[in-house]
Amino acid sequence: MKLTEILSELRAKVVANAQKVDQLEFERAAASDLMSEVLAIAKPDAILITGLCTPQVIRTADVVGIPAVVIVRRENVPAETIEMAESSGIVLAVTRMSMFEACGRLYAKGIRPIWEV
């Protein structure tokens, strides 16, 4: 699914690297507020959905190779998080939607979890 479609479905606002949105597509997503969990199980071809808005989220995504992060339950994120996303080349978007609703909407559209039971 194209990132533009994902962001539209989540009613998300891009706050960093908007020029890359048209270039990215995803089949899988990771959703977690635990960055240690993301480090352990995430895959580079996934989009990360999280409620955390600290620069650590961007550092974690960068280490794992995740190219896009959506922060839920927010309208804004700290400037240092946006700056880190810009310098890391990671697309950063925010939505007021809950993580539960965001994941449900993406699952219904065919996005699958990075780990399946």
C-alpha cells in the first residue's frame, strides 16, 4: 500500500520528509510503544506506529531501517523529534487517531503485522 494511502487512511499530517511520501510503499507494520521491542522484531520494510514522540523513536527506526513513522494520539511532536527525522531521512507523520484504530484500519486495508502467529 502506498504511504500516501496509509496516511490518508489514518488522517495523518506529515511533519518531516514530505518529499519522500510518494516514493514509499508498505506491506507490513509494527505497532509498539516499547522501542526495545521494535529493535528486537522490526523489519526494514515496515512502517512503525507508536504513541511515543521522543527522538528515541527516530533513533530506533533509523537503527532498524524503518523509513516511516506514524505517531498516534497527537497533533504535534517536539521540534527535536522532527529535526532528527529530517536529518535521518525518515518520514514522520502524526495523527490524533488511537493506536488501536490506526492498526485496525490498516489491517482492514491489507497491511499485515511484521510478526504473525
